[in-house]
Amino acid sequence: MFETPSDDQKHQNDKPQNPVVDAKTPFLIHRRQFVKGIAGTGLALAWFGVFPAKALARLAQENANPIPKNWWFVHGSDSHSNAGPDIDPMEVFLSDVKKAFPQTAFLIDTGDITEHGWEEELDRSRAAIENTYDKPVYAIMGNHDARWSRAGRYAFRNRFGDIHWVIEQENLAVILLDGSVLLEQYGHIDPSELVWLETQLKKLGGKAAMIGFHHPPCDPALFLDSDQALFRLLARYNVLAVLAGHIHARSDYKVNGIQVVTSGGVVSPKAVYCAWEITGENAVLYERNPVKNEIRKVLSIPLNPRQRGMTMGPLDELKSRKIFGKWHLSAPNESWSAGVDVMLNGKLMDTTSLVAVHSKKLKLELKDLSSGHYEIATIAPKLGVSDMQWRWGDIYKKPDDSVKLRWEITLPAGIQSKPVIYKNRVIIGTNSGVLYARDVTSGSSIWEYNSGADAILSSPVIHRDRLYFGTIGECIVCLDPATGHEIWTSPVDGSVIATARIAGESLIVGTGKGWMLALVPEDGTIRWRYKVGNLIKATPAYDGANLYFGAWDGKFYAVNAATGTEVWVKEMTTPHLSPATCNPGALDGRIIVVTHDYATHCLDSKTGDELWRFPQGYDKFDWQSPLIAKSKPSYSSPVFYKGVAYMTSITGHVVGFDVVTGEQRLELEIGEDIFDSFPVLVENQFYFGTLRGKFIGVNLDTGKLSRAYSLGPDFIFSPPGFGEGAIFLGNMGGRLACFGE
């Protein structure tokens, strides 16, 4: 059974312009057994997250009232349905829940319901729920539901009702957030989602709450870039636990007194999952082991914050000052006498950077720190222990003239698409579905266009004084780039997550349903369409005659740009390792493309035959060898300079390969993870963003770093844009920076 969202739960502009699912799909079941505002709670307090003494006294008085009847809910995660012939893991999981916890009021699933986020997998998982379980199920997206999704978040919404929820009972609310990032494996809670969360917490008026999303926060693996913003917000409200999944293991630890609990991955029938009993005074966690047929009590958390020793209010901020070349850190109420770890932009620092540790002060030596914004965090007594105290602060190092920073602004939502420049405007799509035009010189606002179709992943393209981009709502949109006025919209078959390109007289773009389309730029009519076996994410390479592109079906295609007729098809690998993550490149009759197994391929543009690949015989190589470990450009598009194809590597290197011979010409260590990178070449300068927030420039003539600037701790998945003598780059926190050429 599924719950459908009430109006105030839905995102603004959620409704797609063209539904992703077939019109015959039955609408979700309406059943509101567990809604907000159960009569008689007496907890609608008019405080906004801060608990003064009178408010705490009132809360204590409320807790002295008759104790509500105990109730239960179950927390599972990571069923990874793959539409295969075997019994669905969700069905196995729910069958055990029915047997072990028949008294449960509802069930939450914190994501990775599917293996790829594909419609057939979502349908199978939904059918397993409908056929097995008769209690409400509240589900949210994980990275597997988002990474390869053909339809953004719409396919999930159309089957499971929404991507975030408020489930309010008499003495506790469970709030589920969307922490997924479309097309990516990492987690991020968008600024707009945090605004929504705070609105919901304020409405609770001090009632105890649990928060759920997919990636566990403050985890040593650093899946999430939103920890500081999230815990600064949670510190002001009566939040007793964060519920997550992703790691396929049952775990529990504390961050600043808030319990973090992960469920095991129920993709395995042996997985241990969670059940919560909510009494009048406590939330009691049990873990269920289906194999041993055991239920074990794990911990109990008081609903009253005073009984947890919590004082609601602003989190102590980490203060920083630079004195004689060293950074001095302090926090008013924090002691580091038992030990401390330090992180900079989510990267654990070498302990040799700690010049001195005192109970109330740290002294850091940050050698060769590039300029820009940094998030610094202290973790006491150390990262990964069961009870951690995190404190965050900010460091800003003023850029020197070599960085050529012109301005920075922060938009209301994250940025994944590429900035495009038109005359004196830089135009950028955001994850709220809004397209912004800003002044190239100052960053000031010129116009905005709301596409009403969730995140804009299809970067804008300019051609003959018109702007084109695709929407997840299955449309191609044409605007006047000077004013933002809509000229036309053209419905297409499938969500558009790929960026279009101009080839000859056609606008070329791929869709999530596997169509490569050629449209007439003047009016959006379709000239031709070519079908492949799965979603198309990449922008095709174009050599003046043919288009070259991969899809998530393991194949690589050559298609005539004028007619859409097939030239050749090459089966390169399995669908899971498809040559489809980033854009291919074409140069002098050769096509450079990377596959998801970290191999670089050079194909003959006439026949599709492989001319070389790096590494040669890679299936027999030791992937941990010094050569291979540093040259894994699976997630990067190539750019060409003086006969060399340059790419970035997930290992934190810039690598270059001779286009003719495949010989490696460059291996430059950057020291930053680089993921889903689309570099840009400006003369001899190679520009890109890193996962942990840096803008990097490399001089390809010297093979050395030419500039570096940190935009902050938020992930960068946006390609740089160039025009009007400037480079533009955005991050997931909504920061947009402009640099001189």
C-alpha cells in the first residue's frame, strides 16, 4: 500500500508537462491513516526551533499527561530490485515484516529500491509491495534510483507518490528527505530541500522528530556533502535520530547527540533491518535478524530533549584565525583533550598538519592551500567512533591575481548543468527547474525562466540567437536568450537529461527512452529519430558528417547526421559498463570514448573498429598496479590539444593519450577526486571542477597546474562554461563563480 502526498507535501512545480508513465497506470491508493494533526496532541507549540526555559517546562508538562498508546514502524533500505526472474527482494523483506511485526503502523524505505531506477524495476518493486503488504509504505530515492534513471524523479513519483514525506503521529514525526543526485552516485541535500525541512520542523512546534534519507551523514566514506548545513539546522529542533541506508549494514552512532541508524540492505534475505517502538516517553530501536529469527533490543532514546541532555539552539561554530601563517581554531564549549580529527572540504587531513592540540584550541599548518572557500570540521575524539562531536567553521583565503576571480553569487538551488554565455549574459540551469540569466560583468539578475520540470540537467545551447534545452518533463524548450521569453516547446518521447548539440541544420539530442532525435531549430519539429537499447545521457561527437554516441545498452553508435541512418554499431561491453557516462570526442577520423570499466578506447570513425585502448589487455592487468591506478578516466570526456586527448581521472589525475598511438603523454596528480568531469579547453588551458569543490586550470604546454580556487565543500558536477572572456563554474550548493580568461 502507498501513501499519496497532501498538497503541502509536494514540491512546487512537480507536475510534469508530459507524464512519464502510460496513462493506463493506476493512480496511487488514497489512504490517510497516518496524517498530521491527530486530535488531542496538544503539541502545536508556537516556538520556531529554539527551546527557551518556558518551552522546555511546557514540554515536560505535556509529557506528564496521559501516555499515548505504544506504536511501531519498520525501517528497511536497499532492496535493489532488478526486474530479473528471481523473487523480488522487497517481497521477501515484506513477508518477514508481516510475520515479525504485524503491529507496525507503517514502513519507511530509505532508498535504492531498484538497481538502476528503470521503470520496469520500479514497477516490479511496487507490485511486490501491493501484493505482499497492506500497511502504508513511504519510500524515497537512493543513488541507484537516481544514477541511471531514464526519467529523473518522475518515474519514482508516479509510482510511489512523492520523494519526501512527513508522517506525523501523536508523539513523533518521521520526515523523509530527498538526498539523491540525479545521474550521480553521491548524496546531496539541496538548499531548497533544507528550506522545506525547516518549514516542516517549525510546524511540529517542538514535537520529537526523526529524519530519514539515503546516505548516512558524517560517515568516514564521505558519501554526503551536506553534513554542516544539515546538522546546523537539526541542532535547533527536537530531532532525536537520523535514519539512513546505503552501506548495506546495520549500524548506529551519534553525531552531536543525535542518533544515526542505518538499516541493513534487504537485497539480501539475511539482512538485519530495523523496527522502532514508540512509547509515551521513548523511541526504542530493535533489530530483526530473519535468518536467526531473532528480534534484539538495541537502544532507547527519550523523546524529551532534556532527558537526552540536549539543549535546542544554534550549534557552536568553529572560529578560525590566521596568525603567522598558521590557522588557529577554537570552539566555545568544545574540548579536544581526548583527541581530534580535522577535515577540510570533506577530506581528512594528515595529522602532521596539527602543529599543536590544546583542550580548547587547535593550531593548523595548511601548506600550499589554494585560495577560496573551505569548510573545516573537527571531530572529537575521532572520525568513525560511536559518539562523535562535530564542529564546523569556514576558512576563506583571498585569491591572488593569478586566479582572476571576478565575482561569486549563490543561487537558491544546486547546479549540475553547464553555464552558457550569450552576449553579456551567463545562463545557467538549476536543480529546482529554474533557468537564470545573470550579467557577465557583475552577476546581477537579468531574467529567470521556470521550466516546471524538476532539475535541469540538459545544459542550455545557443544557436542563431536562440537558446535550447531539454526537460525531465519530456520537452525541448526554445527561448529568446536576451529576454527569457518562450518561443516554442516541443514534446518528445522521453525525459531529456542529455545536452543537445547543433549538427548541420539540426538540433540533435537524446532522450531517456533511448531516442536520438534531430529537430528543426526554428520550430521544434522532428526531422528524424533513431532508437537505441536504453537511455542516452551523453552529447554525440560530430565530425561534419556523422554523429557518434554511446547508450546504456553496452553499445556505441555511428549515425548519419543529415538522415539518421545507421552507419555502424559496435558492442563494446556489458550494459552496466556502457560507453555512456561522458561525451565522446572526434578528431581526424578517430573517436575517443571511455567505458565504465576505466578503459579509454580509440575507434575508427568509418568502421567502428578499435584502433587502440588504454590499458592494453586491461582485463589481465592488475588494477592496483602503479600504471593503472593513476589512469582511470572512466568518468571524463576528452578534449584535444596538439594531437593528444586529455581527460581527468577518478583517481585525481589529469591524463593525456596520443590520439594516433595511444601512448600516454601526461599524468599530472591533482590531489582531488574528479568525478563525471566535462573539461573545457581555452587556448592551452584545460579547466575542470573536482568532486570536493575546486576549480582547476592546467597549462597543457607545461603540464603544470596554472590556477586553483575552492568554491566550498559542495560537490562539483557542473562542466565549466566559457565566453565573453570568462570561465564560469557552479556547484551543488548553488554557488556560481566567474573567472577571467
